[in-house]
Amino acid sequence: MGSFRVEGGRVLKGEVIPQGAKNEALQVLCAVLLTDEPVRITNVPDVIDVDRLVEILENLGVGVQRNGSGDYSFQADSVDLDYLKSKSFVSLSASIRGSVMIVGPLLARFGLGCIPRPGGDPIGRRRLDTHFKALVQLGGAFHYDSRSRFYRISCQKLKGNHILLEEASVTGTANLLMAAVLAEGKTILYNAACEPYIQQLSKMLCAMGAEISGIGSNRLFVRGVEKLSGCTHRILPDMIEIGSWIGLAAMTGSALAIRDVSWENLGPIPSVFGKLGIRVERAGADMCIPPQPHYEVQGFIDSSIMTISDAPWPGFTPDLLSVLLVVATQAKGSVLIHEKMFESRLFFVDKLIDMGAQIVLCDPHRASVIGLDHKPELRPTTLHSPDIRAGISLLIAALSASGTSTIHNIEQIDRGYERIDDKLRKIGAHIVRLD
């Protein structure tokens, strides 16, 4: 396993260009299975999870052409469904959670979708019931082998239906959308996720010839079509990486410029960081974080303790709650972090406590953070990255702590952040990758 050695406590300065959004990439890459015509996708991030999905598509028989950095062309005109029975498919698809989104397009176009229990971050229970129960409502016949943990669903022809999703699942909504666009008749998806990445997937499908309305809301109307064509699609900048740079700038008292952030797709992210007293300034399409040696938690009108929680879009994304928690340790004031969606995401706080942070883990979903205002600063230490988001949060903590820290299991960070050590060195960080 790889490691980072970090010399922390340095003020950074410069500009960064955010990568393409990993979560959007996993959705739109699966959508290439819906047509036999060429599909070109640009701004694809070079991260482990995306690379694994591209490998799955290649092994399925999808033609993949790399046109340049982050620029791919796909053509699914020779899909080999026998690959779904292979050990290679089981191994690869079980390593990333996004692989579940090949089921919807395969079912819609070929009448068969299979997947082993997908992998992903160990942040708590993440059921697939929403996916398969809704696909059954479209006409799929479902089977689950509990011994091999293998999901299989098949159909003759999908038919539209009125579907109320059990939860506003992002991957579930994506799967259902990609199945419904080729289903016969009209489908209504209610309680659908409406994140910018779902909006992007919807726009891409419409560019391919799908008929979708209600985009941006939690009620989507889909009229099935016979066939989809190719298209060109550009992936949004990654809002989670942008939020991570905001947190890093605040923790290290650094001045950073983040280029082309797509402000209209950031939702509440800037304002939530503002609750911790962090200034986020707009400069055209860019974002500027001025140097802030100190930042103070804002209070509610009734002077009660500030509470920050996650929620389905347009609420605050759970993927940035770990970063917020780390940033809160060096704010002035107290804040309650309430992780409502995943019961294991906050279990990395013991590592921050070892660094000197004052945190009380109230239960699996809530942590009370007493901001130290850098008095004292966090201490350097040896850390282990448990998942993507906790990993980047611990890296931010290490960069703010004066002295040498080592972070192990950095493959978890590489799953979601493109060449993060190169980007950090360009703005003045002292970080070395150890194999």
C-alpha cells in the first residue's frame, strides 16, 4: 500500500484547477451502454474508481478510444454479455460502488443486468433495494443469490410505470433513468435525487434522443424512445474537490484561487463553509479564498450551538461533512456535526483526537467539535485513510499540523482525487508519495 509523508504547518499559495466530477463520471460512463453509436465524454477525471469502470466497459466489449487527457470516445456496438459471468467482472465490479449503474442500461438495451455486491467506502449500510424494486416495477424479473451475493435482473421489454422511490438515492435514480429512457410508454420517478450530476446525466440522455422533463426537481417524467444516438458530453468540475480546497485553505491560513468552479452547481457549499466563518469570494467563474489566520463559528439567531448536517440535494452533500468536521477543529467556537445518512462516516474522528482535536463522538451520527482557534495547533502523527472523504480530511489535518505526518492506505484518496500530491506541491506543500 502507498503512503504520503507530509511536512505540515506551511502556508500555501497559488491556483488549482478542479478535476472533473468523479460521481458524475461514473453515471455518464454507464450511459454509453444505451447506444451503439459513438459517445464522446470530456473532462473525465483520472482516478482509480473511474479507471476501473472504464476497464469494465472495455472488457464488456465497448470500444474505448483515449483522445487525450480526460477525453474519451466510447462505442458499445459489440457488447459481450458473457463477460458478466466471468471472475474478472466479479472482481472488478465488486471493487467500486459505481459499477451498479451498468444494470439499468444493460437491462433496458439487452434485457439482462447482473452485478455482484458492489464495493465502495466503508461508511455504513448502502442498500440496493431502491434500485431493484423500482426496476421490477418497470417489468424486470429479479433474482438474488445470497451465497454468492450476486444480483440478476432480466426482462423481455421494460414498460413505463409510476414509481415512488423508497429513498432519494443518487445511483438509484441514475439506474432508473437509464432504464426508463428505453422503456415502452411513460415513467414517472417521484422522490428522485436531483443533484447536479443527475441533472447532467439527464441532459446527456436528452442529447442522445431521450425525452425527460422535470430535470432539477424530485419528480422526473420520462417518455421511452425506441433508440438512442451518440452525443458529446462534458463533465462538471468536482464540487467535492472544490470544497476540499476551501477546507485546506482555511486550515492552513492560505490564499487559494480555484478556477472555473461552476458556481451555479455548488448549491449550499459556499454558505455552509461561511457558517464556520470562512470567507469564499467570487471572481467571475473562479473562486478565491483569502488568507484567514482565524475564523469564527457563526451563531444561530437564538444563540444555540451551530449545527451542520447533510441532506439530499439541495441540502449539504454528505461527501463534504468529513472536511467540515476537520475544519471546525481549528475554528473559534463550537459546532455539532450531524451525519444523518451514513452511520460509519464519523468513525475517523479518533485519529483527529490523537492529533489534539477536541471532539466528542456523541453517537455514530453526531460529533460535537470544540474549535481550538489553533491554540494549540494539531499535532503531526501517523494516520490511516479509511475511505475517500475521511482520507482527504486527514490529509488536510496533516498539512495544517507543524511537523511530519505519515498517511497510509492512500489508495483510498486516489480513488477520488486526481494526482492530489502533484497539485499540492504546485501550491507549496511538502508532500512525498511513498510506495
